[in-house]
Amino acid sequence: MGKWKFWTYENKLVMLFFFSIGFVFFDRLAINYLIPFIQEDFTLTSTQIGLIGSALALTWSIAGPLGGYLSDKVPSKKALLALFILGFSAVSLMHGLVGSFAMLFVLRLVMGLMEGPITPITQSVLAVESSEKRRGFNMGLTMNTGNAVFGSFLAPLLIVALANTFDWRTAFYLTIIPGIVLAVCIMKMMKNPQENEDKTISPTTANKGAGLKEVLKHRNIWLSVIIFSCFMVYLMAFQIFAPVFLVNVKSFSSSSMSIIMAAFGAGFAIFGMLIPAISDHFGRKPIMIIFGFVAAFVPLTIIHADSVVWAVILVFLFSSSMGIGSIVMSVIPTESVPVKYAGVAVGLTIGIGEFFGGFLNPMLSGIAGDVLGPQAPLWISASGAFLVFLLSFFLTETGPAKMQVNEGIEKVV
């Protein structure tokens, strides 16, 4: 009986999106851990490494808002989601066939078009299907923990192990298998949500007009866009340049590098689920402020730690900051607008954040690395995190539990 109660549609959806988002970021981040191996086939400068990350983020920034729009308009969200998953899986396999930087660059552009719509589709569906008390937890588990377990924990361990055992091309060839399995599961298990267009996810918008102009004028949306852009500066500069910094500058082995990056993934997986859940009870804003500050210490650890053991411990602890990613990317935006615009709100935040933090940032960080030295991208990463901390003070609280407490206090007063 207990097992039957656990296996609700909400939990099925969370599990399905956990694996879907996880596999997206497994594919997206795999190349970062394979750069030291790819460099053996064709030499890459820091600028070119940055461009590889920027290429995907550029098209992701375009496809993200498009995916949000399609999510709000297309009747069969599950078919759309399955199609995009099959698409990026096929493109990932093709990475193993590249013979030059130019070919790799083009494939990263196509990959971004396929992967970009997946996050706004899954997060907007989950915002509607989640119970109010579990929204932060559900979105954190799928976006943060799914991303972390597969993209930041398993990817460095499995991908580097495959590259060491076989070669980096084989690692890409095998990615087609989970993509096919996921697409089939989505078509069998997912339902197309029946949304009430007048419903609002959060009381912050209950009395506001449902027009798109009102949504775009909402301060939290634009703050979320700016803060998420800064968060992406922090995250992408770290994830792209930390592995090569550890191997080429710190002279750690590829295995040690993979363990340090996996420690980041392990912390991301654990805290990425816990921090949004805590924000369900204590509010989104204070959590954003506290862990925005903590985030700056992740890249600083990579710069200053000379011991693998200390690097693993500190990176794991400071990766607790990754819990704020889904809060500013999807939870706050969806709680700030009418539910029928949830997909647009998430897509807009992701699209602009990806353009500045994911596209421009790796390219400029790579140039900075060539001109100012290999530490420069990591200092840029720390600066992005500090801006998240500062800008979070200006957010308007949207957490339902926190707002109910505030409303209760106001009534008493």
C-alpha cells in the first residue's frame, strides 16, 4: 500500500525529468572532461576551448526561449520532449566522428539547438504538476540533483574512465543508448498536462493582469535573468576551465582531476536537492543571498588548493551553492507569473542567462586565459558568484510558505 502511494504520477514525473535533465547535462559537460584527451588529437588554445563552450550556449540561448514558447503552445509536450532528446543524443554520437576544431564547433552549435528547449519544457510542466509544498524540492531534485549526479558526478568518472580505457571517441558513441531509452519512457509514462490558464502558481501574481507585458514588467523576472546570467558566468567558467587548469597548471593526473570534479558533482547532487527544499520553508531570497556568497569559494579553491584531498573536501562543501541554480532559473520565475506563462518565464531566464553566461563568458574567459594567464577564467568565475550574492538582496520573496507567514504577521499587526 505504501509503495502504491509513493508511486504517484507526481513522483513518476519527477523521476522521469530527473533522468532527462541529468542526461542533458551529462552530454553537455562530457566534453569538458575530455578536452585533455582531445588536445592530443588537435591542439586547442584557451580561446578555442572557450569557443567550444560558447557555441553550444549561443544556440541554447536561442532554443531556450523557443522551447518555453513551444511548451506553452504545443498540445503534445511529451512528443516534443522525446523528439529533442533523440535529436541531441544523435548529435552527441556524431562528436566521436569529428576530425577538426571546426567540425566540433559546428556540432556544438547543433547540440545547443537540441538541448536548449528541454529544460523549460520539463520545468514548466513540473511547476504545474507539483504540489505547492513540494515545488521547490521537485524542481531542485530534477534540475539540480539530476544535473549534478549525471553531469558533474558520473560524467567525469565514467567519461574519463572510458577515455582512458578506450578513447574519447568511444565515450561519445555510447551516449546514444540512454537517449533512446529515455525517449521511449517519456512517450509511455508522461501525460500532457491540462492547465488552467487563469491559475497562478504564487500569490504574488494573484491580483495581477495576465498580459505578457505585465509578466515582462515584473521586477523578479528581470532580476532572475540578471542573477542567472551571473550564476552561469560562475558555473560555466568553472566547469570549462577547472579541468584543464587542474591537469595543465596544477599538474594533477587526469584521474585526480576527475575525482575533484566528481566531488563538485557529489556536493551539487546532495545540496542541489536540499537547498531548494529548505527554501520551501525559509524563503527563496535568504537562501539566494547566503549561498551566492558561498559559491565564490569553489573556483578559489581550485586556484589555491595544492592537495587533492583538501581540494576534494573544500569543493564538495562549497558546492552547496549549486542549490540556488534551480531557484533563480525556474522556481522564482514560475512563482512570479501566471501559470500559462511559466514556460516563457523559464525560457526567457535560461535564454538570456545562457547568452551572457554561457556564450559570451566562456569565449571572453578563454581570451582572458590566453592574455592574462590560466587563473583568469577562475577569477571571472568567482566574480560572477559574488554578483549573485549582491543582486539577490533586491529579489522579492515568492516562496508560498514564507509569504503566508509574512501575511499572517501583517494581519496580526
